[in-house]
Amino acid sequence: MSTVIQAPEMHAAPKMKAVASAAKLSVARYGDLLRRFAPKVIETAEENRLALRIVERLMSIGDGRRSAEETALLSLLATLVDQFERNAYPAADVEPREVLRDLMEHNGLKAAELAEIMGGRSRVSDVLTGKRAISKEQAKRLGERFKLSPAVFI
């Protein structure tokens, strides 16, 4: 004898205003995008890869040409990707001087090129060798130079 499992009875949802309409988005256009891309909480590296492809595609449209609905989807996907990556790939504690060294390498910079920001060549050298910590003022200037939060350098 087989057991028949019945689906739970669906109740009509109470009348509610769509979040998209509260955000001044076209519910129809945003709904179309949601149906097309079907975003969900990202649980695997494959889902993350797919979400990143959509993010890249939306970003390639450009800020001035992307619709409000596309921008909302981009924001949603970026949040989901960020949440997954924070859990799946936790950041290791990195010394601020290592961050600076890495940024210098990736930007092809020599210590002398940061002397003005850091207060002289010897200060750059002292920071890179660990003899001196990066000051709050230096962190602020480095943040401006590399377009990062100063907190990265403290």
C-alpha cells in the first residue's frame, strides 16, 4: 500500500505592498528580471560562479545605462555573493604592512614613490620591515591613494 502525500493547502497571502514598489521600482520589470535570473541564497561555489557571471554582465552595462531594476538586481546579487564568500572564504588576518607590500607590488610601486605619503623613504622602509606601525594619518593617505578604507592599513 502506498502513502499519498498531499501538498499543504495554500492560503492566499495577505495584501502586501511589494518591496520593489516601495523602492520606486517597476514591479513588473523587476519581477521579470527575478524570474529570468532566479536569485537565491548562494550555497555552492558553482552557484557563486553563476551569480558572478550575472554580476559582471550587469556591471558591464554601466551605471548611466543600467535601469533602476537592473541596479536593484545587481545590488541583491552582490549582497548574496558577498555573504557566500565571507562564509566560504574567510579572510586571514593579514598584517597591514603585508597589505601595503602587496598593493605596491600589484601597482608596480617602489618605496620611494610612497615617501611623500608616508613621511619619507625611511618611514616606508620601517613600515615594510615591521620596525614601525602605519600611523592613522598614513593609513588615511594610503586609503586615499589606493581607494581603500584606511582601516585596511591599521
